[in-house]
Amino acid sequence: MSEEVARPETATAAGDKVQDAVPATASTQSTTRQPGAPRNGGGAASILRTGLGRNVGLVVALVLLCIVGVITAGDTFATSANVLTILRLAAVVGVVSIGMTFVITGGGIDLSVGAMLALASVWATTLATQQMAADYGMIFMVSTALLVGAACGLVNGLLIAYGKIVPFIATLAMLAGARGLAEIISDRKTQIITVNPFLDLFGGSFIGVPVLVWMFVIVAALGWVLLNRTTFGRRTFAVGGNAEAARLAGIKVQRHTVALYVLAGLCCGIAAVMLMARTTTGSSTHGQLYELDAIAAVVIGGTLLSGGRGTIVGTVFGVLIFTTLNNVFTLNNLSISAQSVAKGLIIVIAVLLQQRLAARATTP
């Protein structure tokens, strides 16, 4: 008899809970911001928070920089030869920056990209490697550079993901180790490339545009597809945004982190091939300060240093902006020290702007 009485009371209590929940839900829906609605009344800040707005801003900055180049350097800057020079110089750093974009978007950092590039170029241009390339084809040199870069990235990834070493420390150790190993292998001497088919292919042009530029375009296009149109890219955003939430969602965070650093190493291997073709040498001094150039281009492009947001298109514009800036400085006989100061200031300004926009985005 007592059970019969208890059942209606339970049902009544449940009904009361449902009735209490309905107004709360309606209230929540009424205060929820509609998708696409601007925060803080909209304005320029809302536009800059969008991917399109950031890219437009980068285009405007690049155009203004070109105008400054034309004004200060005159006809020397505006020639087709100088434009091709800018693109050729941007190509190598650009490929490295594509790999860096994935790493930073995934919540990491890689300070060893320049050293990995140097080691790959030295290993691929040893006498033994070049002799194998002469006997079995230049693909042997190319594959050596790619494998060395990927192997270095694998070591970085394993140390960070499974060794639990902070990315800054792990990649700093790789920077020192890879650069030192390159010096040991080369005996601190520049290694001249004698495999002519390699130089003819990668040092040539296609429809008037250097092959190096085409390689950059292809890598950037593949990177854009991988980051924005694949499961790998979505997992990269998730891991960079919140690694613990990504793990709870079923993503194997450690394995994905390793893959990101291997990808960055592979890009360094490709860049090594490009730099070998451009300079016709392999050297332990190749790629010095490329980590600064790559991080600067990525940050300027709109990728968050904290991870969770990245853009390949923005990185491409960032590379072009910095390369054009260096070109303008060079044409105006400004020192490399002045270029470094300008890069540092631009990085600081970009990060401050990112933080300010992020703070406004989270303001209700």
C-alpha cells in the first residue's frame, strides 16, 4: 500500500522538475547570441576577428609595403626580376612555416627547424650520398633529405609526447644537437652539389616561374587541404585548443602530437632540397634563424601562439610580408641588424593585437 502512494509522489516531483526546467531553457535561449552576430556592437574589431578580415588586413599591409618599396627603391623594386627574387627567397622559409603552422596550431613550438634543415642538407650532399644519386638517380638525394627531416621531427615528437618534455626544451635540444651533428658530418665545410640532374630540375623554371616557387605553392595548397578539409586538421585544432578535452573525446593526443612534429620535420626536409638547389651546396650553416622567420610569419598570419587556431593562407601572407620587408631594407642598404629589430617589433605588436582581440572576443 505504501508503494502505491509513493509512486504518484515521485511522478509529481518529476513533473515539477520538468516545469521548472522549461522556463530556464527558454530564458537561456532568449539570451543566447545568434551565430554570426557581432559582439560589442560590431565594428572593425569584429571584422578583424574573422578569418577573412585578418587576410584582408594582411593584403593591405603587403600592398602598403610594396608602395613603400616603390617609393624608396624606385624602379629597382618594381622589376619582374626583383619580384621573382622575393618569391624565390620566400619559398624556402614558406615551406618551413607551413610545418610550423601545424605545430603551433596543435599547441606546440619548434625551435629546431633551421637546424633540421641544415642537417638534412648536409646529409643529402655527402660524397657517399651524391655518388649513390649519380648511380641510382637524384631521388636518392631527395629521399635522404626528407627522411632525415622526418626522423628529427619524430625524435622531437617522441620526447614531447611520451617523454613529457616541454616543447621549448625538447626542440632547443634538437637545435643544438642537429646543428652540431651537421658540423661533424661536414667537418664545417661547404659541400658542393655535383649531381647536375638535381640542379637542373629544382634549380630551373616552369613557364617563367622558378620551380622552388611552384614547390611552395604545392606545399601550401596541400597544407591548406590537410588543415581545413581533413580529420587530421580538425584533430589538430582540438588538440591545440584543449588537449585534455580532445583526449576525452577519443583523440589519441600523444600520437597526434608526434605526427605534427614529423610533419614539421618533413617540411624541413623539403625546404632543405629547395635550399640545396638554390645555393648548389649543403652546409651546416644553412637555415640559421629560420625558426625566428617561421614563427614570425605564422604569428603575423593569425595563428595563435597558444594553439587552437591556425591559418595556412595567413602564413603565406606572413612569409611574403617579411620577405618583402627584408627586400626593401636590402635595396635601401639597411643593415641586417635593423631588419632583426623590425622583425622583433612586428612579432610583439602582432601578439599584443592577438591578445587584445581574443580578450574582446570573450567579453559578453
